[in-house]
Amino acid sequence: MYSNNERLIVFDADGTIIDAYSAIVDTFSRHGMELGDLEHFQKRHKLFKYLGGIKDFPFNLRKLGKHSRKNILSTLTDVYREDAKLYPGMADLIRTLVATPGIRVGLVTRNITNEPMLTIRKTLSRHDIDLDAFDFAVHVPLVEDKTIALRSARKRFDINPARCYACGDEHKDFTSAIAAGMHPFIGSYGFEDHTRLTKKFKVPEEVISRTPEDLRNRVLHALDIRQVE
């Protein structure tokens, strides 16, 4: 049925392997705004996620009137390219996976900086990861479903869906993985917390990792790879 016995794993970038929250906090701070703590950030609806909570929203809204979206995106781009960090253990995990025969490794991102793929390339490069080492890397616009990119990658390499995995940090990453016929790994340390994922969106607790280390260990175990020291 399939032409090979390879496996495929696809990583979401922001909030799964890259600490996007810290980068956004830094960006807001440079413009005199407050984003709020991670716990409240994770619980917010999309409309308010980048405008702060009840306490910060009015102040940030006034600030946004003074600082154009273009300027804020420019700052966010600089922060990502010069300072953004991968979560602990993620760089080692990715280097291990791309070096393991029989495993295809992909990257999808909705990064909203200027020239997002160049941004991701520079962020990864500072962690000794070459974007070209991935078997594929794509930017998915906010208005598009990641399912298309995931399914396309699976079909491109002609890999059995039962041997495919997708890692993300939001409920939409979970539904996209399922829709593409892939097993989901979901981290609750990124853009959505454990309670929001399980209670509001009914994501099974069994596929959720509360920390980057937990997600890393689950991936390595699933792929039968000795754990990175």
C-alpha cells in the first residue's frame, strides 16, 4: 500500500518549540505595553490574546493608537530574530530527529513577523538548527487550516497515516492533526493551557504534555529513540 516504512513528525513552531509568549512580552514592553502573565494569556480568546486582559486592555488599546501595527511587527520581527528562544530540550530533540534515518521531520508555522520563514530560519540558526535540515517547512496563513499542509506532507512522502505525528499547542492543532489522519502531541505550555484544552475544547488529556520536557519524552518514546541527555 505504501512505498516505504518511514515515519513523519511535524512540529508547530510558535508556542510548541519556540517560546513565543516571551517574545511577545518583550515586544510589548519595548512599546510601553503589558501583556499580562502566561496563565491569563493562555485563557484569553483570540480577540484579546494580544491586547491584554481586563486590566491591560484599555491602556494597550490607547498605546496601539500611538504605535502603528507596522512598527510593532517590526519590533516583534527583531525580537524573534535576535532574542527569541526555543523551549528547553527542543533544539536537541529536533537535531536528534533530523539525524535519525527513516524519520521525516517537518515544520509548520503561522508566525506573523515580517518575512516569517526568514524569521524562523534566523531563530533556529541561533540554536544551531538549519531550517534546510527539515524535510519540509511551510508558513500557513492565519486564515488557512493547517490540515491541508499536514495532509499534503503525508501524501508527498507516501507515509502511512498510522506512522505520522503532529505536535502543536492549541486545540486547532489537535483537530488539524486528527483531520489529516495523524496522531497529535499537544503541549499545554504554549498558547492554551491544560484546562482550556480539556474542558472547553475536549482535547483528550492523554495526548497533552504539560511541559516541553514531557512532550520531548513522549515523542522520543513514540519513535523508539533513546532519550536525549
